Amino acid sequence: MERQIQDKLREWASTYNAPQYFTEDPIAFPRRYANLMKEGQACLQDVEIAALMAGHLAWGRRSMIVRDTERLMTQMNHKPYEYVMEGVWRDEPTSLHRTIKWCDIARIMSRLRDIYRHCDSIEQMSIGEIRCDIFGAKPDKKAANKKINMIRRWMVRDDGIVDLGLWKNSSKKNLLIPLDVHVHRSAMELGLTSRNSTDINTVMEITAAMEEVFPGDPCLGDFALFGHGVSRSGEREETIKHKL
């Protein structure tokens, strides 16, 4: 990778790894409970569930994602873990967010309750287990698993700026880039990948390139690619493309 590109990536990461760019962003929901956790008013499971749900709904315009995630938190009476474990969930074939229905969320709640009955955290679950055992998707060895990698970035990275760093038994060096169409486009424009497919092989290639620039913390490069998108378009990306 050219030195000029590396320098630019570091500059973008330094600029855009900043809270002001993520106030109207899905991470605001797990951050809310992380802050309450510091005050003894929430638990780790509240943060995990908020992260899972905000990540699951991270598809479409940010304003709609925030609106509909807030609707879900309100339905939970702003107590996600208690809502999951009580087992009385809104279960209707009506839309919560785009094609995601309340009954889809109820199925996720059911699976989460079964998991939390046997363990205190989902931290040790693999990406494939989160995909299948929580979100109910089919196994897919080629999948980019964008939203799961995004959730893991939130929960693991521990620089205390944007990400939460609450999963203490996981290493940020093992995180993978959350790959959506915006990240993919930025990576291709910068020469970090030449692959057209948004699959796991492309994820691994971009992550390896970011490891070269950000040793031990490749997902810091996610902020750099966000910054490239801002630099290119002159404004913040307002749409998040869905890719499980």
C-alpha cells in the first residue's frame, strides 16, 4: 500500500473516530445502557441486547433506524434484559422496521432468553453462532456478516472514544471490518481490494490491509473508510445498506 494512502487513512481515522459523528447512529443505543451501567442502573446484558437490536435494524436511512430502534426500546420499557427474560413479547406480523416485523423480533427474544438462561454474556459466541442461534439466519460460510462484525466492534474496541470496550475477554486484533456497500466502495477506490463481491473473502482482504495500517486494531480502519466516504461525498453517508 502506498505511503500516501496509509497516511490519509490514519488522518481520517484520527478525525472521524469521534463521538460527534455518531450521535444519530445505532451505536447510541448500546452506549445509552453502557452509561447507565456505570451508574449501576443497567447490566451488561442490557448493553448486549441493545447492541444486537440496534445492529439488526441498521438498514436504511439513519433517521429511520434511530426512530424504529427507539420504538423497540420503548416497547421494552427501556429494560432490554428484563423484557427478554420475562417472555412476554410483542408478537405481531406488522412491520417494526422495513421488512423486519415484530414477530421476527419476538423470535430473536425467544432465542436470547434460552441463551441467557445458560450463560451471562454472549461475548464468547462465535460470529456463526450469533448469526444462526440469535438472528436465526441460515449458515453461510461466504457471508460478510456485516451487522455482527459491527456489533463486535462496538463491544470490543476499547479506546474509550466511540466504541464501548465492554467485552474484556476479546481482542480487537481479531475483529473484522463490517462490510457494507459504502465501505466496499471506499476500499475499492483506495485500492484495498479489487474484489467485486461483498463476501467474507473481501472482508478478510480489507481487514488485512487495515492491519497493515493499524497494527493490532484493524477496525480502527472502519472510521477511516467512513472518513473517506465523507471526504468523497462532502457529507455524511445517511443510508446504511443491509447485509447479513
